[in-house]
Amino acid sequence: MAKKQLYWKGEEELFRTKEFLASQKNEFNEPLPLDEVFSENNMGLSANRRDFLKFFGFSVAAVSLAACNTAPVRNVVPYLVKPDEITPGNANYYNSTCGACSTACGITIKTREGRPIKVDGNANSPVSGGGLCSTGQASILGLYDTERLDGPVKVEGGSMAKVEWADLDADVVNRLNAVQTGGGKIAIVTGTIHSPSSLAVINDFKTKYTNANHITYDAVSYSGILTANRDSFGKQVIPSYNFDKANVVVSFGADFLGTWISPVEFTKAWSNRRKVDGISKEGKVLKTVIFESNLSLTGTNADYRFPMKSSQEAVYMTSLYNAIAKMAGQPEIQIALSGELAGGAIQQTAQMLWKEKGASMVISGSNNPKIQMVVNGINMMLGNYGTTIDLDNNSNQFKGIDSDMAAFANDLKSGAYQAVIFWNANPVYSHPESATIAEGLKKAKLSVSFAGIADETAVLCNYIAPDNHYLESWNDAEPKAGVYQLSQPTISPVFKTRQAQESILTWLGQAFKTSDPFANKGIYNQKLSASVYYLYIKSKWAAMGIASDDAFNKCLHDGVYTVAAKPTMVPAMAVALNSIVSDLTASVGKKDEIDLVLYQNVSVKDGSLSNNPWIQETPDPMSKVTWDNYVSLPKALAEKEGIKNGDLVNVTYNKVSLKGMPVFVQPGQSNGTIGIAVGYGRKGKVGEKGEIESIGKNAYPFMQYQSGSYVNVVNGVKITKIDGSYELAQTQTHHSIEGRDIVRETTLGEIKDNPKAGNDKKAPHLYTLWETKEYKKEGAPNHHWAMAIDLNSCTGCSACVVSCSIENNVPVVGRAEVRRRREMHWMRIDRYFTFENRNRVDYKNELFLSRDFEDMNVTKEKGLEALDKLEAEGKDKSYVYWENVKVVHQPMMCQHCGQAPCETVCPVLATTHSTEGLNQMTYNRCIGTKYCANNCPYKVRRFNWFRYNDNDRFDFHFNNDLGKMVINPDVTVRTRGVMEKCSMCVQSIQAGKTKAKREKRKLNDGEVKTACQRACPAGAIVFGDVNDPNSEVHKLFKNERSYRVLEELNTQTAVKYMVKVRDIEKVKA
Amino acid sequence: MIHDSVIRPQLVTGDKTLHDVTTEICRPIENKPTTSWTVGFILSVIFLGLLLLSLGVTLAYGIGTWGLNKSVQWGWDITNFVFWVGIGHAGTLISAILLLFRQKWRMSINRSAEAMTIFAVMCAAIFPLFHMGRIWVGGYWVFPLPNAFGSLWVNFHSPLLWDVFAISTYFSVSLVFWYLGLIPDIATVRDRAKTAGRKFWYNFFSMGWTGSVRTWNRYEVVSLVLAGISTPLVLSVHTIVSMDFATSVVPGWHTTIFPPYFVAGAIFSGFGMVLTLLVIARKVMNYQDFITIGHLEAMCKVVMLTGTMVGLAYITEFFVAAYSGVEYEQYAFINRATGPYWWAYWSMMTCNLIAPQVFWFKWARTTPWFIFMLSIVVNVGMWFERFVIIVTSLHREYLPAGWVMYSPTLTEIGIFLGTFGLFFTCFFLFSKFLPVINMAEVKGILKNRE
């Protein structure tokens, strides 16, 4: 046997050295030159052949990989000198005042890297109470609006030319002086101003220009209340309405939860008085009764809603007055009119009010001062002044007197006013006499507008001196007597704009430069200079007693400074109501003619911010229509005229007409009335873009001048169907709940007897294939995020919807996409109508003869009589149902199911469960099969059908650099083709956890708030850790009223709803 | 040795000799295309162009170019997917199950049925691929591939993943089975080829087939093995497709009878499509002697049987919904029959349950033009079945607030019509370049094969 030949590679192997043996254990027995490969120094020619091949192979692979993606070059410019308070990645918060409308809610502004990205309510503010409406939420986008003017503009012959501020100032001052010396009058037309400093600026102006007048103009005014109070009590104010002190509120068309005066404040107070947990047998909630034509937000939340024809309001109001007067033993109004609503509603309401003397409230949305005087009379008899209604600590939020404005319009036309300054006022759009004003403006020697956007009025002026956005401005406010708030800039002016107050001060030659405390105090001699107006405010506040910097800064920090409330007095009525009988009679319209009732959309309001896409895409809480106004039609009228949803009609009254309005048949619209929202149909010009596309149509011209005010009720309009059709963009198209157990409700009486009332359905048997997850077990040490939503508090105002969209960079998709049912809102408010009783007899019992009313001796016969009368008129009784719908609002977002149907079906695990109970989306992993959305029983998942950012087909704010500044840097902007949904603001959770960890403590309950929770004026949404036995959400989860939607699917949602409680009596079965 | 009964009707008529079979079946391959072939082919290519255009639009702009919305997130896409997969069922059934049951009549139709299967599955695959929002990553993330993304893995709980496996397995096995059966015939064409190009390519694809006893033996064994593998696939593919729906919580989808019901439906639609194709093909290509009335009649019987089974399933669904006491289920079915998409439901019922009952009559089973009409009805009905299941269930689910309507856009319609373009383009090419009838097997069942 031949000896096997031995080969060896080197002497190490031959002699089997220790190093050799060790190296044999490695896969590569020579060390790989990885370090060399990866360090640049050795990339030279020192490589041998093998290494060259390695480099070569690596390079080819790397180059081809790198070539797969062309990364755009983006430059990041670091701070040369970092401001002390800004740490990139950390948010700063500043308290300020909302400038979206003159209600002036206190807000907290969140800024990141020096740009404001979110506004929320400031809990210190008695006006906002920590909540904020949808309009206020959305107003932040106005700062980053490409339609804003980027500097002063001279308008000549319809074209706009940029000018320098100095040139504008010189010319304006010259012309003002010329007008002054020539004896012409000067008008400053403003929206309501309650800022003490701004009013002082105007006073300064009036001191210098002695023939200047300040005219306050509100597009939707409360002139009726103001003048009624002036005439009744000698106080031209809007009183404070203390909903918290009332047990009954009766509203005639005043949508106090949606748009009336100060809805955020009222919603807060109202919802506080609707709490039922632990209520005693004698306990009372704020019983809410409303008489109205259009279905308003308040109407959907009222315990009793009585449809009425608004042109008959004077009839019902005097009937109510007389009914109460009878009980009070006071003289009745001697008036030939008297009326009663079906079922004796007026009588019953009178008795309800009388039972709660001194703790009741009657309000009216009418702008007719005479009707408001009757309201005053009723409240006087009920002894509500000094308790629920406070004239001494009044509201300053609206001050406009319509007759002043009407006089101005005439004087302008006649040439008496030779110079006009418009400040936060756009009468050419919103005033019914806009043509008169537009014509008058041509005669004026000087007209200046402070509008930030070239609005309808501004384009007719000589100059536009654009005001700063409120987030760029210093200001103060006194929304209610004794409540002072400050506004502070949270960003340097984005454009070359100048605050209006500063413009006026400049024209007055007042400059505080010499006493500028910031001059030359910047680091490295960087020149900082304070705003002229800031110094002006400080001097005014010093006069108020806030002299020191510390005191001022404290107010600035808190955002609010309050002085002690004045003692409230019970006023005396100075007017005999019998003297206004003829005016009242004149205000009553014909019964058989159609009433047009103009109203404000909850988000669009008076239309001053109507170019804001967030506002337009927020669905109307009742009709769920976005991006348009429409004629809201009752079913009976629609069928009579043969009109259906999507038809077009012309609405005509005398010379005013709106052509081609789309129709929406609105359940709840009173028979014989139609409704149209104001605030639409804006026109304007924007730089090169030309005309702004008009959204909807302008209904302001329908406003009627009545007893010195413009009222929103027009009796005798004609509607004619025309050819064509128009699809309204609705986010919800099916309105009935189909008898499903999705929302639960009960009555106050029942819940007093049984706290589980309405929620005592037998629990379903639940089976599961899966093991109970570790985090869900009793005493698990982790967080389990959960949310409780109180249907009893939620009014459906939709502030949460907007807040959520802003916080989470939810794209706006526009009208066309909403029509395709593709809105991206992570949170929506489901609104369901019910006809509680389809059976005729039941219906009568329910509406007319509830136990409450039975006690008050209202006969069954009266109810039957009313219904029979309707039937005798040939109307199907179903019309009555359509007029009398009940409404439930249910906020709906991802339920974060413990056993989520979406999670099991995703083929790539893009949606998974966190150990903290969150159902999380991994956008990067999502391939867009959409299976999860199909399998979601709650239908809350939203798919990115298109690329919504940087796409000019979606020309909202995601396609331009300015609009993108509002993007929340903590939240990914999703790309095309991925699914998205509510994350329970996981970025806020993470921020809260990080903060707690850094401070070495446990996260406190309530420290992390979701965007919807922060926005909610009603406090209906509570978020927290359900594993923490002391947390509020834990307690709410144990509450007898709490239930899960679709519990029988055993999805084990992390969201629970609380049963809605109506303060009505249920009919005995 | 095959013992044929003298009284059994012949499977191939016309008293063909072995040579006749070869020449007749090879005729379309070896001659210039006929006018009808050319016209049909051009038409198909135009529709194929429409497919490419529509898919291009989808890729360029996004799934938003379809009519889907927040509640109905599967519409025509998945309807068409299930439709095509269902059509793709008959081929394997004919080739595998009928082979195992020694049904010799299958021999003249199995080739085209298998080809149809492959093309139908190709058409079907377009929809799940392109319905993905991000096909550029989804196209490979759905496979359990090792990756550099950390511990990322696919979700084995997801029926969509099962789909990926089921469809890809079915497609590959069907393709292999089809190709295997083609090898002897390709060799025949090779041997008859006159030009160098034809010689080369047919030689290449015949894989050196010599026709020796050993190759025939292997051929038979592998056929049997593949038939064994394919048989469970016939049942599994549509079972798993049905699980996309059955395992969900959507009322109208969440139904345990879906697997057998879908399989029956698939066979029904598959035979419907085979009939549509063969009634035309036998006429156009003059194959009446190979694909006889007897074949058509046998297939009509299958159509009638499976159609009735499907109809039974429809009725069972209603019963179960009523019996379950679940209001959502009950509503889903009432909504199908009486809701806004009632026309789709009643089209389905008419086409699938009622129409095939005419096959109880012999005349109906043996009249080609009538069979053709009815096969179209079956195809339409089965398309509506998938539409009814998918869209009417999704458009009104649990929360009435999310109830919407759905209608397709031109892009979606274009894709659907385009898949017919792809299907027929493939089929025309197949009939031009490959023998449509399995010559080797047909020769085995000739009466006068001596």
C-alpha cells in the first residue's frame, strides 16, 4: 500500500504551528481586509489581485444598489446662533388668543423649530375652557396660506401692484390729512374689536383725525340682542349666559352649541351640566328645548326639538310670554297674534320654565330687536337676570350694530365718507347692501384695507396694507368683561406684512423706537427690535395695573388675566312691551309661504376663513356635506315640488336670487322652511393665480333689514326646480341606523332608577382562538392605552375631526374625492337619524304626551288634534317623522381592537399589535392590499389612493413649501398606496413616556392627551392607561354606562362609549 | 392492450387513421394563418394594448384611478381575480382528475383546457398584483424571502399569503403538467418540420424526445404522478381563494360553506369557459371529429351539476343567515337580494342556477350554438357571483355610517377587458404554434389504430 503523498502549503502547515491551528478554525484563515476595504486610506493601489476582485465585486454591487435610488440633495441649514428656547425636536408651547373670530378663545400654540404647527384650547381661559372649535383649529393654516399677500399693494384700475411700506404710508397720511382738512369724514370699519389696546389705537386715531368714526361691522351680527338690551335696560351689551346655573334652556333658533356667540364656552358649560354619573333622584341636568326651522347642532342635541316656521317666531314668543305672564300674574302683551305648535309645545314649555324660575333661560337666535325684547321680558318674569343671565359681566365678543353699518353704506354712497379703512371687515362680500358699498368706495378719496388676502372689499380699495396673521401678532383681548387675554407672535412675519395696529400707529406718527427695550440687546449685537404695538400694549397694561415686566410676563405665560367679577344686578325693564306690538306683528310672515332661514355652518361660520381647506373638508355635522352650501329642504316640500337630492333649484326673493343651488333633503328641516348657509361663494384675486374658485354661493344678500337689524329669516321665497344636477360631496350617505345596537341611549328617569339603563343588554358569549395577550392580563405592568367617549357629552361639533387631521398630517382630498367617498379623516362623527316610533299612536305618545307633559295637564286630545290636522291637509304622516328626527352623534376612529380583524389578514405584518394595546400601522411595510380595511368592522382605515403630497392635482397645502410648514414633524407623511388610520396619537404617547422616563417617574394619568381629546370643548373624550387602576379611563371603563361597539365580534376594543342620556320621559310600554 | 367495446360510441369520429390525426392536428401549425385567426389575433392584441394602457394609468397615478372607496376597497379587481382563477379550474380538473378516473373522452380536450388554465391564471394574477398600493415592493414582500430588514417575515395567518402559495403552486404544477403532455407532440411537429428555424425550436422544446418505450414509460409515470399532485390542487386553490372571504368578519363573507361552494363554482365556470372556447375552436379549426358532440354533452352535464350545486349553496347561505340570528348576516343577504345591487344578485341567480337547468334536455346539450350561448351566460353569471359576494357585502357592513355605493371607472373596465385581450392573445398564439389536441393520446383511442 503506497504511502499517501503529503502536500503542504507552507511551513506553518507542515509543522502545524499553534497560530496555524488557531487560524484553521476560522472560515477564512487569513484575516479579511475588511477594515482596509472600508477605510478610504487603503483604497489605493496597494491591493493585490484578490483584494482587487473583492473591491471590484463590492463596487459593482454597491454602485448598482446605489443607482436604484436617486436621493434628492437637500440642504439643512443649522442655526448659526441657536435661540435659547429652541431645541430641534422639542416643541414649545405659548399661550395666546385665537384670532379666527371675535369670540377670542384662549389658545395654546405648539411650535416646532420656530414654526407654529397646532393650536389647542388654553384651559386657563374662561372662554375656551381648554377646548377649541373646528374653525379655530383650522385657522392655523391661514398663516401658511399661499393666497396671502406678501406685502403692501396698491390697487389701480382693478390691477394690483406691489408698493413699499414707506410709499404707502406717505400716500395714506397725505390723503388722510387732505380729507381731514377738506372736512370729509373718515370711517374705520372693523369687525368687533374688544382688544383694549386696539381700541386705544383707534381712539388715538380719532383724536388726531377728529372727524373719524369707528363703525363695528359683524357679518353675522348680534345687533338684535345689543339694541334690545339697550332699549330694555339701557345697556348695549350681550350678556353672559350662565348655562351652568340653569336647569332649563329654551332656545328659539339659537344654535348655542354650534355657532351662536361663544359656542366653545357654551358647549363646555352645557356638557358640564349634562353629567349623569352618580346623579341623585332629585338631580337635574340642563334640560334643553329648542324651537327651530333648520336642524342645528343644538337641535340635534336638544331633549325636545320642536320644528317651527321661523317667520312665526314672534307669534310663538309672545304666546310663550303670555303663557308665563298668566302664571306670574303679570299683564299679557295685547297682541292679536297667538299661536301654538303641535301638541301644545308652547304651553308645556311655559310650564317647564315656570317650574325652574330663576334657573332657566330663554334665548333667541333672531336678530330682530323686538323679538329679543320679548325674550328679555320672559327672562325678567322668570327672574333669570342676575342668575343665569348676567348683564354686568357681559360679553364683548360681538358689538356690531347693523343700523350703523347701514347708515355708513348710505353715507359712503352719498360721498360723506371720503376715507375708509377696512380692518377685519369684508362688507362687499357679506353685507346685503354690498353693491351700495362697492359703488360708494369708488367715490372715496382714500380706501385702505388691512386684509391679509385680497378679499372682495380689499380689491376695491386704493391700498391693501396686509395685516399680520394672528399667530404673527401681538395683541390683547377682552372677550368678556374682566377677562383679559394676550396674543403673542409665535413666528416672525412670514411675509412683508405689518400688523394693522402698527400701521395706524405709524400713520399717526407714533413710534416707540427710542424706548425700545430690546434694541441692541441681541447676542453678538444682533439687532432685535420689539414691535411698536407690543410696547403700546405694555404701556396700556401698565395703566391697567400690570406694570412690572414680571407681572406682564406672568399674564403672557398664562395667556389670561382676570379681574374680579362685578356684582350682578337685576335690571329693570324700561320698555312696555305693548309698545312694540306693531313691530312684532310686522315681523310675522305669511304662514303658507316658504321661509328661508339663513344659518352658519359649524366650521365655515361667517365665511371669513372659507378659503381654508380644512374648514371646507370638515363635514357639516347634520348633513355631512363638505365643500358646498346647498338648499336644505324638508321632505314634504321636496315631494310636493318633485325635487330630490342632487337637483338644482333657483331660490328667489324679490330681486335677490340664487341660481342653480344644489338641494339636500334634510331630515329635521321644518315643513314650510328651507335653509341656506351663509359664508360661501367667496370671490377674490390671488396674485398670478387669478380668481379664487368660488365654493358654494353667497346667501348674504337675502338678509332682511327689520327693526334696525339684518335678520336671517326671509318669508315668501320662491323655489323653482331647474334642469341639471349636482352631486354634493357627502362623507356619510346612509342616515338611518337600521335599528342596530351601535349607539345606546336612555332617559334621565331610567338612569336614576338603574345606572345600567339602556346598557343592560345581555352580554354576548365570546369565544376566541387566541391566548389572552400578556399585556391584557390582570395586573400587567405595562400601559394599556384606551379611550372612553361619552355620547352624552359629545355634541358632534367636529372640532376633534379637524384637530386630528392637523396633528396627524391627514391630507385634504377635495370635493371630487369626497364624492368618491375617499375622505382621509382618521376620525369621523357618525350621525344617525332615528324615527323612534313609526307607529302612529306611539308617535303621538312620544312627542306630545310624554309623562312630563302629562303632569302638566296637556291633553292627549290636543296632540291628536294637531296630527289629524296635518293629515287632513293631505300630508302623509311620515312628513311629521321627517320633521321630527332624533339624532345621535358618535365619534368613530380606530378602536384599537385587542383582537383586531385587520391584524390577522395583512400578508406582510404591516399592521400589528403593540404591547401597550395599540394597533399600529407600519407605513414602510404596507404594500396596500387593502384587506385590513375590508375586514375592519368599524371602517376606519383610510387608503392613500393617490400621492396627496407634492401633487398639484391636490392643490391644498401639501403641494407647496409654505403650506407644508404646518406639517407635524413627529408624524410621517404617508406615501401613495399605503393604509393609514388613527394611531391614538402615538407620537404624543411616546413624547410623554420619554419625558417621564427622563424625569425618572411614572407617567401621570392625563399627561398624554390625544389631539381629539385636546380639542373637545365638551370633554367627551378621555384617554389614558386602563391598566392604571387610578386613571380616569379605568374608572370610565368600569362605569355602568360604558359599552363597546360591536362587542359580539369579540374585537375587544380599546375604545368604549358611554350611553347617551336624554332628559325626556319614556313612554310606558 | 386496450379492449374497446364494440357498442361504445367512438370518441373520435370520422374514421381517422393515425396519419389523419397527425396531419389534421398539425395543419394550423404548418400552414399560413387563416383570415379568421388573423382577425381574432389582431383584435386580441388591441385588447392587450388596452390592458397595458390601463395598468400604466394605474401605476402612474395610483389605485385612485379605480372606483374603490373607503368602504369598498375591493371591487372589480378581486371580482376579476376570482373570476379568472375559477376559469382556470377546468384544465387541471380535466387533465388530472379525469385522468385518474380514466375518462378517455378527456383526451381531445385536455390540452386546450390546460392551456386555458394557464392563461386564465396569468390573467388572474394581474389583479392581486396590481390591486396592491405599492406593487413595487409588494411584488416580492409577499414571499417569505430572507431579507435585510431585520426580523421581518410574512404573516402566515393571512389568507392572502395562503393565496400566494396556492396560486403560485397551482400555476407551476399546471404549467409543468401541460408542458409534459406537449413533449411528444412537439417532437412530432419537429419531425415534420421543414425549415431550420422550426427544426431548431421544436427540437429544443421537445427535449430530445425519441419516442422509445423507455421515454413513453417515463412519460406515463410522470403524468400519473403529476395528476396525483394536481388533484388536491384543484380543490385547494379555490378553497384557499374562498378563505380570503371566509376567514374575515365581513357579513356575507364569513361563511363556512365557502370552500366547497367556491370549488363547485370554479368547476362550473371553468367548464363554461372550456365550452365557450371549444365550440368555437372545433368549428374554426375543423376539429369536429376530435371534439365531438359527445364531448360537449359530457361537459354540459358537468355544468348542470355544478351549477345546481352552486345554486344550492346560494340558498343554503340564506338559510344559514336566517338561522344564525345574527342581524348583520341577515341584513347582508336581504340586501343582496333586495338592496341597490339587486340586479347583480338576480343576474347571478338566473345565470347560474336557473339557466343551466335547460341541460336536462338532450337537445340543449347537443346543439353547439345553444351550448355556446349558455356557456356565455354561465361566464356572466359567475362573474356576477363574485361581484355580488365582494361588493354587496362590503358596501353595507356593520356601521351604517360607512355604507356607500361603488361603481367601476374606465380604468378598471379597461383592465378587465384587457385581460381578455391577454387571454385570447395567448390562446391564439398557442393554437398557432402548438398542437391544440393531444395527438399522442388521441391516437391511443382511435378505433382503427392498426
